[in-house]
Amino acid sequence: MRAQGGPSCLQTQGHQSKAKKEHIEVDGLFVLLKRFGMESQALSSLAKQRDSFGVAWLSLVLFRRSERSGKVSVNPPSGCFDLSGTCGVSPKKLSLLLDYLPSSVDEMTMDSVIVKGRAEPFFLRFLEGVKVARDGKTEAPLLKSVHFADNSIGPLEAPPVFPLLLPSLQSLSLKGNPLGTEGFRALAESIRGGSAACLRTLDLENTGLRSEALEALCGAIKESPLRVETLNLSTNELQGRPMEQICAVLCVASLPCLRTLLMRHCLLNCTEIRRLTEVLGRGDLPHLETLDSEGNYFETILWAAFQRESCLGELGKALRKDTVPSLRNLNLKGAGGLQEA
């Protein structure tokens, strides 16, 4: 018979003592978490640097544990989680961070280190989790707005990313990301399939839009109308055929909710502006509130004074109350010395 208080008893007491110590330490961390909070901006800044990444990750892990245990009430991080400019952190580590982002994060800025190369499989796994979270089956960010930093997504990444990302998304910014024909075809297929039904803002500024890409994109919008309210096509070369393709979908049938159209610095000349004038003159964009065409058609091409006046005169006649009843903001700055209206 084993003596009372023998080795087995001492071992049990040791385990209990260790568990109690760990419990106290975790509770202490919970208190610190509550004291310093879970601001998305602060966590994003910490996560971007190798030396402070661990603090951001630990904070998210503790928040998940505190949320499940109900021990400490901590406001969840919300708003934009910005990972642009991340430096010195491996894709695998970043994927661990993404795995612990709560559903309260509804806006994110992605960097190439999260999306491209070795990071792509981890990013796609994260998006799979986001997709499942929409059905309430797991914990993941319920993304409504996503911005890709410059050169963070391209023709190779776009085809697998868009089908997973677009459903339920309200705002997508691809500004500064040349998608190439394949990337735009992937976007077009997602639109055609109804994945962009919730999209209200689409930013395609400086994405390298060309005629072949527009053929796919505009074709998809004709088949499956896009309910975007803001469309940014700025800093793309839209002379000639591209503008003709765009004007074909600038109508209620294809873009029924369009309120803001941005076409700044697109190398448009009088020919393209006349096409746009015809669209406005027919009353095809009755909900349009803002038209921004700054920096076009007179900065790079010199026209005779009478041509300029004729082009602008036609545009002015088209902007009537019965054709664009909601128009409030018109910017033609750069058009022969004109300033914002």
C-alpha cells in the first residue's frame, strides 16, 4: 500500500500548482488586453513589422480566447485592417494572423506579401474561411470592403481570388494593379455569375484597361447588370474603341444605380467626349450625381479653339435637368483652361 503523501500526490500537486500559475498569467494577459484595447489601426501597425508582429498575433489569440470564455469584456477590432507595407514578415506567419481575425473586421487592405507567390495558397485558404463564415459556420472577417495595394494582385492571382472574394463584397479597389486580359476576364466571369451582386463601389483606376479586357468586362455587365454606385476608370487609356465599349454600358439597363463616374486623365479627346455627351443627352444615366473628367482631351492634344468650344458646347447642351436631373458635381478641369464646376 502506497504511503499517503507519496510521489503520486506530490506530482498531482505540482500539476495543480502549474495550472494555477498559468491560469493567473492568462488572466493577467486578459486584463492587459482590456486595458490597451483592440484598435484595428494599432494592431495593423504592429503586424506589419517583424519585431512587433508577435504582439499583434498574441492580442488576436487572447481576444478569441476571452470571447469564448466570457471572462473579460473587450471591444473587438473593427473598421479597416491595413496590411499594406508589411515588411520582414513571412507569408506563413501572416496567414496565422489572418486565421485569428474576428468577424468584426469588415474592411481590409491587402499587400503583395499576403497575395502573391508563396503567400497565394495561404491567402486562398483565408478566403475559403471568409466564404464559409458568411454562412455563420466559422469565425472569420465578414468583409464588405477590400483594397489591394499597388501591384499586389495580377493576372495570375485574380482568377482564383475573385470568385471567393466578391460574394457579399460592397467595395472593391484594384487601383494600381495591372490585371491584364486574364485578370479582367476573371472579374468578368464573377460578374456574369452573379458574384458581384452586392458590389456598390468598383475602383479600376490605373489597372491597364484595354479593348480586349473591356470586351469581356462590358459583355459581362450587359448580361448581368452591375448595381455599382461609384465607378472609377481614371488613368486608363480609353481613346477610341475602349470608350465606345464603355459607353455601350453607360445606361440604366447595365448600370442602373450609377451615381459617380470618374474618368480622370484617360487621354480622352473630343471624339470620346462626344460619345459621352450622347449618353448624357439621351438621359441614360438619370441617377448620375458626379461626373469627373479632369485632365482629358486638351492636355495632351492641342485642338483649335472652335473645336474645343464646339465639343464643350455640345456637352453643355446635353446636361439638362430632364436628362441628368441628379447631377450635382461636374469637373472638367484641364479642358482648355476650365476649372471645376
